[in-house]
Amino acid sequence: MSLALVQYSDSESDDADTKIPGYALKRKRSAEGQASTSLPPLPAAFHDLYSTNARASTSDDPSLHGGRKRAVPHIEGNWPSHVYIEWLPSQAEFQKLNSLIAHVREALEGANSRLKKQLPIPEIHPSLLSELGTPIPLHISLSRTLQIKTDDREPFLETLTTSLRKAAVRPFNVLFTGLKWVPNYERNRWFLVLGIERPAQDELNRLLHACNDAAERSGHPPLYVGGKGDGPMEDNTSTNLSSKRRKSIHDEDTAKKAKAAFDRTQNYHVSIAWNLTEPDPEWITLAQNVDVSKFIDTPQTPFEVVKAKIGNVVHNIELDPRRASLGKKGGLLGLG
């Protein structure tokens, strides 16, 4: 015999509650208690599942993205990919970053008001929230945006994992040293970024070298070598080999060792905001003079994972070699 389901309206449900002595009061107190209790933070893996915004158009439409233009056009069969380490700020850190950005805005307006001839002020767009208004992870780039073919996804991930395992980098912390504006390669967008001090065990340079090695082995350009499409980075030739030095290196192994010894610390950064136009030199200097230690100096949690985002899928590579290696049965991408 089947039981019929009876639907009650909200008002009928409320009336029923009042017929039970003390229930309505208990229900009200319970609801108030739930409202006052903060929800626990989302696990890091949750952000991996929703790391890509939904596509609102099949073509490049800057009006949908605050005037930003796609740096690399979409090509069928290519999977835009990126290697990075992620920082998910805590609620307290999120508030500190907001305070820092607000301080920069106030400093710009104050400095401009004191000038005899006022200058255009950058329209600062924070990078802390998604289009839905939820906090999003920040990152330190370890690769360019790579265009990986469908059949090359798993070989690239295998090569990257092997290269990172050989680097044997342990989990580490970083220290933010200052604020600056840096452009992308096309110089059509400028980023307000936190600079990073060279870690004690040189972990960032070691990770970058491993990722660049994997990129080159897979036929892709490395990051922070000054080639076309590199960035965002500052115009600085100190990290490049001079022409005389380049000519004197004939042995491939010697060249690799020389390249590994380069310090790219000046290029590592965490972007916290962006602007479409180049800031005036006055504002570039102003940002550099901000004492970020009054707001934030180091993330609360160490960096323990390198992330490889291939298309819409994020793969985690643990830095600690004692932990389980990446991959499951059926291949690293789970395709087999």
C-alpha cells in the first residue's frame, strides 16, 4: 500500500509548531544559534574543482571581464595550462589584504590632492574575489600559460612530476617584502603585486628551474627568461646572460648549470589587484614605499603543493617526497 504525501504550506507548518508546547521557542533559539555560528572553511580541494570561471562567450569579449583581453586566443585541441603554487588566505589575511589595497587607494588620492597638476589615478581592481563575490586563492606562477595538445597532457604531467621529484623541495614559507606594479608582456594590464624575499633554502628558484626544465623538455618556452610572451615581469636584464657570456658557453651541461644558478627572486610575486593602464611613475614609486609589514608579511600556512592546471583540471604534486606520489591507476590524468 502506498502512502500519499501531504504538502503543507509554510504557514500551516508554523501553526503546527505553535501547538507543541515549547517547540516554537526551541526552534527559534536553534535558528539563532546556527546563524551565529560561522561555517568552517572550505577544503583546498574544493577550489580546484571550481578553479575556472564559467565561459560567458565563445569569443574574446573584454566587456565581460572588466576590459581585460585574452592574452592567448582559444584554439580547439589546445589546453591552456599553468603551473603554480597556491595561497588561500585565511579570513584574517583576506581582511589584511583588503586593508592594504584600501591604504594604497587612500595614499594615491592623498598624494594626488597635494599635486599642483593632478595625475590620472589607477583604477585598482582587487583580485581577491570571484565574480560571485567569494574569496579566491592567490598564487605564485612557476610557468607561463602553456598551450598543451590533448595527447600531450599526460606526458607533460609525468615529465613535470619527475622534474619536481628530482628537485626534492620541502614545504616552505615565504616573506613578503614590498609592493610594486608590474606589467604583463603586452603591457595592456598592470598588476599590483607583493614581492617575495628569497627563501632560506632557495625553494622558489629550485622549483622554477624544475618547472622550466619540464616545459623545455615538453617543447614549451620557460618562464622568466625574457622571451616573447614572458611575464608578468619587470624589465631587467641582470638575470640574462650577457652576449659575451653566452658566446663563451659551448657545453650544454655547463649552460644548464649556469641557468640553474640564476636568481629570479625579483620576478616572484603574488598579484592582489590589477589595472588596465600604466600607472604614472609617481604612483609606481608610491607603491614601492608602502610598508607592507604593517598589513601582512608572511602567509600563515606553508607552501606544500605545486599545482598544474591543465585545461579545467587541477593536479596536485606534493612537495614532500615522503608522501604518496601523484597519480592513480589508469594514468596520471585518470584517462586510462
